[in-house]
Amino acid sequence: VAGLSLADRPLMLLDIRGMDEDHAGELLDEVATDQALECGFRPLFVTDLNDPAVLRRYGHVVEILPRPGEWSGEVDYEEYVGDRMETIRREYDARWHLTIPPSGLTGEQRAHLRRFGR
């Protein structure tokens, strides 16, 4: 993905909370391949990884949310996450939002992802 100009591409929020580092790395490579082939979007990863370095390999934006057991705020965790996700979507002007399971993209999600931005 290095060298591709993605600044004018619409942003896609990829919610990968619950995904481990190995699956996140695989997803990142898959997204990078799709970008190189189609270049239809810029990813914004939302994760709960303690060290999201694997997601920054290609310079993508990463937002980190605490895990449920790490949350000690005054509002319910679910309410916090809902509010924070909406704030992230708004602040970055993300056009799409895709929640990916911890095991990685499903076949349907993979096909859908490849149609984004066309």
C-alpha cells in the first residue's frame, strides 16, 4: 500500500474489537491487498488490542477502546462504546462501518468489502 495516494478515498470504519493480534495482522494484509487492487477506501481500525502496532504497519488510523473488564467509567460500558463509536464515525467522517468477528472476515463480508468504494 506504500506509495498509494488514499487521501481522497472514503473512510471505512472497521470494528475489530475482540480480535487477537494474529488475526488482526491477517486482516490488515487482506485489506492492504484490496486497497492495492481497487483502492476504493481508507480503513480506520477500532480495536481493543493493548498494542495495536500490527495495525499501523501501513500507516492506517487506529482508535483504541478499552475492553469491558478494563472500563471503569461512570456510564455503562455498552453506552460508552455506542457513544464513542458514533463520535469516531462523525469525527473521521467514515462513510461505512463494518464489524468484523474475532476470527476475521466472513466470506460475505469479504465480498462486501471488495465492493466498497467502487
